[in-house]
Amino acid sequence: MKDLIAREFLFFFVALIVALPVGFLFLYMLHVEPAGASMSADEKVLEMDLLFIGGLLGFVGVYLARLTVWGVKQLLISN
């Protein structure tokens, strides 16, 4: 049981660490640029929201990949 909890914490922290670069990559791919010389307050909020959404997508993506690998392992081991 301790091994299961330790492994789950490990995957949780790996997902958090991977989510940050994925969030920045998501923001970079959208090419968010200010309309004027500097960003307005609304544009800054939009940029942070998009970064948060990208990070959340990265976090969910890591867990989906983990669940997929686990499912394939279970199928292969049972056969």
C-alpha cells in the first residue's frame, strides 16, 4: 500500500512539473501579442488564463498517458 501511495505522489509531482512547460508551449503556439506597445490589464489576465488552461491540459494529458499505459499493461499481463 505504501508503494502505491508513493508512486501516486511521484506521478502527481511529475505531472505538475511537466504541466508548466506545456502551459508555456500552449501560450507560445497561440501567439498572444499585445494590441499596442504594452499589454493592457485585460490582455495580462487573458495571458494568465491561457497559461493556466495550457498547464491544466498538460496535467490532464500526463495522467491520461499514465492511465493508457496502465491499461495496456493490464491487458498484456492478463493475456
